[in-house]
Amino acid sequence: MLHDLNIAAMFADRLIALSHGAVKADGSPQDVLTDDFMRDVFEVQVKVSQTPEQGNLPFILPQTAMSA
């Protein structure tokens, strides 16, 4: 079990996200880790980046990094 979502996205083929004991998402990192998912489940404003340089793996950037 990993709680660092960026590391989980690098090593996992499948992510299962729980919130209050219920499954909120189940799928590939690209399908699960989205801006909407992060806002809805974690109540944080972030930018999830997926670039060819990262192998199209999602990478979560905090809101403060977006404005820099």
C-alpha cells in the first residue's frame, strides 16, 4: 500500500482509491488520478500533468507550483 500518489502512479498498473471505507476509484493511474478526482476526494486544487516525457504517467503538482 502506498500513500504517495506520484510514486504509486510510477509503479502500479492499477490504483484503488478509498475514501471513508468506500471505493472511490479503481483503474489505471491515468484513469484514476485526474484533477477532478483530486478535488472531489481530497478537496485540494492541483494540476495533474501527463506528458510524453513522463511516459504519459500522471504527476500531481500542488496549486502553488502551478502559479510559479
